[in-house]
Amino acid sequence: MMKSSVPPNAPVALPPLVAAYVEATNSFDLERLLATFAEDALVNDQLRDYCGKPAIREWAKHDIIGERLTMYVTKVINHYGNFIATANVDGNYDKRGLPDPLVLAFYFTPQSDLIVQLIILRNRYDI
């Protein structure tokens, strides 16, 4: 069996919708970020629901753009048409008590090339 010649820190190939979300996040572009969501999308972040674009706009403005959040995707899985992206996250948020790097899982549910649901979790790896 041949070993892969991909270096360990090579960027992960992202599905176009996930790539658009990550690029908008990393460039702090609120309008581009919102353009990845359906009008009636649902985001759940830090155990809070944000339903519809107006609520998602406020969440993104404060928690993504306002905190200067950046994400470096280390893994992406296609699970029955949904995408689970694992990313190292950084930014200007309160880091007290959080690991470095902070690793979050982004569960994307796409429909018609838009995000209809995004759930963001900090999964436990110590169990």
C-alpha cells in the first residue's frame, strides 16, 4: 500500500458551501457569510438557537465577525449529504478555561447550495 504524499499540514479539500462559509468567516465579511444561509436557516451555537437570517445576522455580527473569529479546518466528513467540519478556532473571544487550540465541530446541513442548519459544538475527546 502506498503512502499518501499529502503533507500533514496540507489544507483540507472543502465542499464549495463549506469553503464559502470558512472564507467569509476568515475574511470577516458579514454579507458573504450571510449569503451562505437560507432565509429560514437555523444556527445553534453555544446551546442557543438563532432562527432565520435576522437572528443569524445578529449572531454572526457579534460572535463571528465581532470576535474576529478565524477557523482552520483540519477534517471534513460527508455524512449522508451533511458535512461535519472539524476546525481549530481562534479570535478575540474570552479564552479563559478553553483549550489552545480550541477545536470545534461544525455540522452543516445543506439544501439547494445554502446552509439550512448549522450546529457548532465543542466535542469532548477525553471520554
